Amino acid sequence: MFLRMELSKPSIEEYYTLLRKVQKSLLECKSEISRLRRLRRKCNNPETIAKIDEKLEKLIDTKTHLENVISYARKCRHQGRLDEALEVLKEV
């Protein structure tokens, strides 16, 4: 039994390490979205605006994906499916 507890601890630590990395990526994505939105407001060139809009769409999709991954991983962890939560976080 002691061995089993030893094995589960690194999984929990790994889960939280991966969760923090994904959260950091989400934060970077959100800040980049904000930066591009500010840049778009100041821009007058239609071609540049179109390029910024394309980048924004991709970043918003990425942000949504990261939010869903975090939410699902937390749900799995809460329900005791730590292995599944780790797999989901490792994919990102």
C-alpha cells in the first residue's frame, strides 16, 4: 500500500506541473489576443487588418481549445480519473 501512495504522488505533481504549463500558455494567448486587438484598432490599412483578423481567429480558436482542455482535465481530476487528465494535458 505504501508503494501505491508513492506512485500516485508523482502523478499528482505531474498533473499540477502540466496544468500550470497549459495555464501559462493560455495566459500568453490571451495577452497576444489583447495586443492584436489594440493593434487592429490603430491600424488603417485593410490588408493589415485582414492579416490581423486571421491571426486573431487562430488565437481565439487556440484560446478556446486551451480553456476546454483545462476544464476537462480539472473535471477528470475531480472525478478521480487522474490518468485521463494527464493524457489530455500531455497532448497540449
